[in-house]
Amino acid sequence: MGLMQRFTTIVKAKASKALDKAEDPRETLDYSYEKQLEMLQKVRRGVADVATSKKRLELQSTKLEQSVTKLDGQARTAIGQGREDLARVALERKKGIQLQLQSLDQQREQLQGEQDKLVAAEQKLTAKVEAFRSQKETIKAQYTAAEAQVKIGEAVTGVSEEMADVGLAVERAQNKTETMRARAGAIDELIDTGALTDITDGRDSIDRELEQLTVSSGVDDELAALKRELGPGSPPQGEIGTGEAAKEKE
Amino acid sequence: MIVRILGVGQFRLDEVHHAAANAVDERVQAAYDAEDEAAFHAAVEELAALIQRDGTPLPVEEFVGSDAVVPGPDTTLEEAHQLLSPEGLIPG
């Protein structure tokens, strides 16, 4: 005995639960048809949900890729300023983000796979539902009540199983998107707290240090230029300061 | 007999191939019991491939219940657990 028997039992149970037998077997046909249309809606919503989640992952990837470019630039600037320590920090962050990017890529691929499956399920179910719709009218018109009962039993059993199958595919896609959503939320949080260097903020600790370096070296340059301009022998009065302070010194 | 591969569809399978499918199914069960993800993956994939190769797909306008249902070719151990757990019985 293998796993097949257990799967069969589970799916049959799901299929029979999906089916609510009416008094008049002809009503069962209509009821089942309504259920099929509902299931089609459900599959279509599933496809849309997966597409939305995929889009979110793509937006995050773009953001992270921008961070990588930025950190790369920062590392170069830091090396130019002789600050290997800062460059190392930038490169370490870059590596961390690149790892996140790889995992986002894998998740995106998984979601794409689910989306493809759901789209295929939707197409198959659409064809099934259409075939069922035309058959149910034939059954209703051509068979006596007793004959119809048998025919309807078969058709409805078949289609209920189909719906249980599609329902499982939708459930599976939903589980996957929920997991992805949780992960995407965690990455958003990391971006928000600046742990991944939020590029929308535009400034991070590396930026600030580099800026300070630029500022202080700029001040040094200007100071040197001023000294050259005013000459080394300038009297103390020439210094910037209040007259009072200068007088007191004298 | 008629076999449904979850997520794929229904196939008509003759007795000889049914026996072959049962043999692979036993390996699916063994891998499931051993919690061996790689072996489970290989076995469900083989089972689905065998049914698709040796069976005849049921036409869209045919509505019949299946005699057997097998997991889809990319079913993970975790998904199988979920499906076969008592909560798996509640229709989604």
C-alpha cells in the first residue's frame, strides 16, 4: 500500500464536501455549475494575488540593486580618500544586500512557477466548466428522472473532483504568497530601519563620514589658500576677531 | 482505471501500467515515511511521469471520478504532510 490510497481518500473527501446534493438531481447540476463559476473566480483572484506579490518582490529588487550601486560608489570614494576602513564597511553591506537579492530572485522564480500553474489551471477549468454547462442542459432535456440521476451523479462527481484539485492548487499558491509576503515585509522593515542602507533617505553613516572628510579637507585647502593670500608676516590685528579681544591681548 | 495527477489532470491507465505505478507509489510512501525529501521528490516526479507517458489523457468533456489520485510532480514533503494531516480534510 502506497501513498496513492491516502491521497485518493483525501481528494474524494474534499470533492464530496464541495458537493451539496439537492433533492432534485437537476438542481444539483445547477448548483454544481454555480460552484464551478465561483471556483473560477477564486482561481482568477489567486492569479492576481500571485502577480501582485511578484511585483512587490521586483520593486524590492530594484531598490536593493540601487543600494548595491550606491555602496559600490561609496567604497570607491572611500578608497580615494584613503579610508580603507570605510570602504570595507561599504563592501560588507554590499555583499549582504547581494545575498538578499539572490534570495529575492529565487522567490520571484517560485512565484512565477505558481502563477504559471494557476493560469494553466484556470484555462483547464474554464474549458471544463464550459463543457459541463452544455452537458447539463442536454442531461436535463434528454433523460428521464431516473436516468438523469445516474448521469448527473457521474458528471457531478467528476467535476467536484476537478474543483477539489483546482482548490488545492489555489490553496498552495496562497500559502506560497503568504510566506513571501512575510519575507517581503521583513525586508521592507530592514530597509526602513536603514539596516540595508535606505537609498531614498539618501544619507547613511558612510555618507556622513565621507562628507566630513570632504568638508575638513576642503576647509584645510581653503585655510592654506587664505594663508598664502595674506602672507605669513601679517600683523595679529589682521586676524578675524572682535576689536575688544584684540585690544586686551595687546 | 482512471488516475488523477493533482494539478495536472486525469489519465486512463491500463492494468500493466497501473501495476508499474503501484511499484513507484510504494517508493513514494517509503520516502515519505523516511522523511527523505530528495527521494520523495524523485519518486513523485517519476510517478507522475510514468502516468503521463503510459496513460491517455481524459478529454475535457468527460466527467468521471478517478479511481486513484497521486500528488503532483513538484509536491514537497511538507506539502504532502499538510495535505495528509487531519486539517487537510477541510476544503479550502
